[in-house]
Amino acid sequence: MPHQNVRPKSPHSVGLAVRHLQNLRRRDLLAGAALIDGRWVVGEQRDSVVDPATEEEIADVARCSAADMDLAIAAAERSFVAWRELLPAERGAILRSWASLMLRHSEELAVLVTCEQGKPLAEARHEIAYGAGFLEWFAAEGERAYGETIPSHKIGSLLQVRMQPIGVAAAITPWNFPVAMITRKAGAALAAGCSIIVKPAPETPLSALAVARLAEEAGVPRGVFQVLVGDPIELSTPLLRDTRIRALSFTGSTEVGRLLLRGAADTVKKMSLELGGHAPFLVFDDVDLNKAVKGAMAAKFATSGQDCLAANRIYVQRGIYGDFVEAFATAMRQLKVGHGLDPLTEIGPMTKSSVANKCRVHIDDAAAKGAHVFSAVRDEGLGSNFVLPTLLSDVTDDMLIAREESFGPVAAVLPFDTEEEVLARANASEMGLAAYVYTDSLRRALRLSESIEYGMVGVNTASFTGPPIPFGGWKQSGLGREGSRHGIDEYMELKYVCFGDLAA
């Protein structure tokens, strides 16, 4: 079955995003200027921001240049000295104030996210709370960046290990979680004592700049937190080449992550990479069917499928395979597709047309190779960036969707027979971010959670992220961890000190 043809615009929702933005309680949060060295820079060139649901221009923002980035790096280097000298509790107080302001203005921030990213407003609200949680977490974690004392192997010596901020950091953040990925990185960097420059995705600059406005209001000093918007290559090149940038954190595709890793090699930067996923979701026939379907729906369709944790390969044991497909298709068809600002919407548009097109390619490829296609009810008013929730059953390992991350609301369901078989198939990927296991056997759960080659495993749950957990993957899904006590380590260096001749 080919993908659905849809009209390019949605007449009933044209202007909806603009009207919401005009009615923001705090209009100053709709910032079209970059934040560089404590100044809001309008710039001579502007880039358009569009509502992905309608492809209507909703705002424009300053397009920063490489020269602007050089100014930001110099400002970050200057501000680092004073920021690192603050007590951790003082830095923590500023982070808590920032989090409080985010929660106070969560509705305005959520509207900005939905207007530029497309996700349902309820999910955008959740993202704001989730993002503020990282600031609160790292506010406390900065006060617990403990070093250690090593029992000495030398007579009369004292051995210490200290944790110290690495220096100026940079973050390149994605469009699917435009607020939370900033606070998860910046919260750790600022708590560690680093200054940080953020380059948000060009599709979603409005929420990033609004968050920067609140950071300034919370008391983050000038130059300590800066946000520059513009061409990804032009702005990332100075970040990679400049030796003053000591750490770089990136969330995005594995392909771009490889390029950044190569580009950072000459200056040997500390790299934190949260890259692509291709999550397997394993359902065994001993589990309650309704629980498994509910979990698979949540793992597949959150953020309209535009989530690196999304279940991309749903393996179901053959004994319950037919019943699972039927129940999943029934639940999927009840999903409401529409503009994210519609309170009934559960699936919004794809943020980028390239994502929508990739989903359609995966659907067409699977259909041509024998998969059965079940789609949600079509709405002729949907624009070209919408992909209807789609279930592909009887998927085989040679189909594109079994080998590539779809990053949209397309669910591939594959049958399996034995635990050994499905483990091998799940591990047969260079991606290793997240995996899901649904079983009522404790022994099986323990075996699989030990043997599956993924950095994060959810057993009988589709919800396991949050500030306390070490977010990150194995293999080509990334390097390092974000969140948890390990997240602050990405912005710190170990310093070993030996005090000798103490016996004299």
C-alpha cells in the first residue's frame, strides 16, 4: 500500500500558531535576537521559523555568523574565570531560580515548542517540566562533585584527586526536544563551573531563545550562557576548531555525530554524543497482552514517533503475534492526528519534511516486500508534513524499516519464536541506545537485561528517563552520559595531586 497523498496546507489551522504567539502572556519571550555576551543581537540577516503543521512563517530570528561565534567564544572564556570561582551552592541557587522561572512560564514555553516543533501541547508542557528538572538536579549535583583521597604508595605522601571544570563548553541541540536537551546539557555544564554556548536546531530557535531570556532573568552572568542561531555548518566549524572550546555535547543523528567527532579530533576535545536509536521492543507470550500493547503504543508514538527512544522494531513472540497486531492496530486507529495546539491532538506533524518523506519511503518499501499496512483514518485537511500512524505487520529483517531508524509514527512488528533468536536479531545493529523487554519471567528479564547490547533497558515499562538516570547508548549510539551523577563528569577534568615529603 503506497503512502497517502495529502494536501500541502491545512486551511482550518492556518494562522493558529500565529494567534497563539500573539496572545503570549509574556511577549518578550518571543525573542528574535541571539544572546551574545549579555547582549541581544538582532543582526542584519534573518531566518524564518515555520509552523510545521501548516508551513506558515510564524517568526524570524537573527542569523548569526562565524564572526558572531568568535565573539561568543571570547566572551565565554572571559566569563568562565569568575563563574568557576563561585561556590557550588551559589551556582546552584541560580540554576534553581532558572528552573523556577521555567515552571512559572511553562505555558508560554510550551506554546513556543508546539508552534515551532509541532508536538502536541500536552507533550510540550511535559517537556518544560522535564527540562526544569535537570536544572534542579544539577543544582544539587554541583555541590556533590566529590574528589577522593588515595591511600598512598609513597612514604610521607598524600594523594588527592580533584574534580575541576573543564573550561568553555558548547552544546549543539536537536529539534525534537528543543528545551529539555538544552537544560540537560547546560545544567550540568553550569553546575560544574563551565560557561557554555548553545547552538539550537535551526527549526526550533524560539524556545531556546526564550529559555535564554529566563536564564538571564535568573541571574546567569553575561557570557556564561549564550545562544546563537544560524547555519549549522557555519556555526559548528569554529566550535570544532577553536582550542578554547574544551568540551562539546551533541544530540542528533549518528551521521552528523561522526562528522563532529572527526572535526574535533585536531583539538582533542572532550566529546559527549547522544546519537541515533533503533530500539527493539521484545514482547514474550507470557506477558499480559493489554499491558504489552499499551507499552508499545507509548514507546512508539511519543513525540509523534520523533524520539530516539522510540520503539522501531517491535518483536512479538509467535504465540500472541496475531492478537497483538489486531489489538495494536485497534489502539493506533484511535489516535487523533492534527495540529499540536488542538487539545485533542495526540500525533502532530513531522518537524521536517525529510522525516516525513523517510517514513513514506519505509512504508512503501515494506509494502513492496510483502508487509501488511494498517493506517489511521485519513484527514484530507492534513498538510504534507503529517504522517498518519501506520502499523506494518509481517515485517522481515531485509526491509528498510528493520535496518534504519524511521523517526516517525510508523510501527514495524516482526514475529519471533525463541529468546535466543530474538536476542540475536535485536543485537544485530550498530545502534545501541534503548531497548524494551516485556515478560513476566524474572529469570528471562534478568538474562536479557544483561545480554542485550543497549545502554538503557526498560523491563515492562516504556517510561524510564529523567534527571537521576544516566542517559546514553552503546556502540554508534553515542559517547558519554547525560543526567544522573555521571552527567556532570562530561564537563569536568580529574586532577591528581601528590603532596610529598610530609614526614619532614
